[in-house]
Amino acid sequence: MKTLKYLVLALAAAASSGAQADINIGVTLSTTGPAASLGIPEKNTVALLPKEIGGQKMHYIVLDDASDPTVAVANTRKFITEDKVDAILGSSTSPNSLAMLDVIAETKTPTISLGASSRIVEPMDAKRHWMFKVPQNDIMMSLAIAEHMANHGVKTVGFIGFNDAYGEGWSQEFGKAAGLKKLQVVDSERYNRNDTSVTGQVLKLMAARPDAILIAGSGTPAALPEKALRERGYTGKIYQTHGVANADFLRVGGKDLEGTFLPSGPVLVANQLPDSNPVKKSALAYVSAYEAAYGKGTVSTFGAHMNDAGQLLKAAIPVALKHAQPGTPAFRAALRDALEGVKEVKGAHGIFNMSPTDHLGLDQRARVMVEIVNGTWKYQP
């Protein structure tokens, strides 16, 4: 029945406009603005994505959304109405990706987000039917942090996060994880991605005297609260999220980041993983390719998310091509179905197994704990 549906749609589209040969992929990324440290390695990785899949030439159309949800939506509409894309990759952040949902659902365009919030793909509904994502969910990483805290004597926790979907998502999910591990959240603060001072929030956090503080930010803006805490003399443990795992964060935070803990995808410390780790081989393959193109030590987890989106397309496109030709509604529908059915796709961050109710498809193999030691990432077994 599905094959007949795809055939009817494909014939109708071909009769009216003709099917195009290339597969066109729209890519909207935050290469400028507060999330630029995420978007730049993602854009760099686009150059490493497959040039041909299933005998079809791949054409990637890359636009900057300036870390702005409004621009991300405008880019999305341009991709669909002007560029006639078969799928979209992006955006870099959760607020941008969430803003794109309505357009994606309205136009029935399969999209793979690089944003982390679980709200991008949960709860599954008509909008999220067309949306997939590759970064690990907040709850998966929250549990890793809460477990590490509990195992290291932490009883009370302070929280400060972005005043947007990313921070709110982390606040909710970490709250659940903290409850499971009997951790008490004694203060919760917010700040904006483009703020230049968080003195008021830091003073409130320190007045609560928590054993540890979790900073729920991404990219270089996540360094601001940590630097302020250290400047004010906070000596407790500090945790960050997987949204900071790149060299720019280390550069901006400098010595103030020493001893920070965070959960990460395996790619960040791929060469330190035991050979038994099932993700090590695919993670090292990405690291090798990226550093060959951009220099040793340049790899980040954000570029690896783009790599994993490319791996999903590589697995799904040949399946979709069996049902329809690129450039048609039938192909977009077939590609969506194929993405939902991918199994055991090995990426740089984990192994993907999608389903109708799970448009992320990662499990605990997609996370490790990391400590910042002497300005570098150190794997914590």
C-alpha cells in the first residue's frame, strides 16, 4: 500500500514539474551570533558529508541563521519554496529547531535537527512526525550528571541555565534525575545567551551554599557563569552540559574551567576510550576526517552531530529511492519513513535505532563522563 501511495504521488509530481536528478538538502546553521561555536564546526563538517548517495548527487545548500529563530524559520521557508529541497538539516540550537516545527510539518519536509532539547522530538505528534534529531536527550545526560554527583558526595545542587528552551528543558530533566538520586536543588537561576554579566544570579547561588552547581548553557556563553563563580571564590564542584564540548569553550573559559565535569558523546574523547567501546571506531573515523581537513585538535562534538545526520541520510536515502524520485512529495514521504526505520547506524556519537515513537534512537552507548584537566578533555571511566 505504501509503495502504491509513493508511486501515485511521484507520477503526479513528475507530470506537473518533472523530477530532478540531484538530491537537495537545505542546511540552516548558527554560524554567527551566540551559537557560532556550534554552527561553525557543523558547517565545516558539511564539506565532509557524502557527495553521492544511492547513485544520486548530493547538493547541500547552507545558510546562516545567526542564532535567531526568526531567521531559521525564514531559511526553512526559502529551502522549501525556492530550493525545493528533499530534506533539511538544522538548526544548531533548540530554540531555532523548535521554531521550525510548524513550517516543517506544514510542508511535510523531513528534517534532522542538531539541537539538543528533547522537546524537538517529544512528545510525538503531527508536527514532530517529520522531525528527527541527533544530539543526546537532556534526560540521558542529566542522569549521567546526577549519578556522578551522587557517587562523589554531592547532596545539594545549584542550577543556572539559559532563559530559553535549552535551559528550561535541562531544568525539568535534571530535576527528575536529581530526585532519583536524592539530590536537593537549593537554587535555580536563569540568564540570556547574550548577557555580559550574571553577578546577581551568582550571588544568589553562592548564598544557597550548594555542594555543586550545574550550568545549563551551550557554546561559549556557558563559560560566563563559571568564570563569575570562580571569581567570587566558589570552591564546590561545577558541572556543564554536553552543549559546551568544543575548543572555543575551553579557550574562553581558560583556567576557570579546571576540574569541571560534563557528560559528552564518545567522540570528544574517542582516542581515550577502551577498544571494547562500540562507538570508538566510528568516532575515530570522524575525528580523523575532520582533523585531516581542519587541523589537529579542532574536532568538536557539534560537528560530529552533523556527521551523524549525514550518516542517517546515507542509510535512509537508498531505501527511499526504491519508492520515489528526488524532488517529489513522494520522495520526501519515503525519506521520512526510511529515517524512522533506520537500525544500527553507527555515528560519531552513538548507534542509532529509530522508531515511530523515537526520532532520536540513541541509548546509553552515546554518553561518557569527561573532566576538564589542564585545559583538555579527560575521559572518566
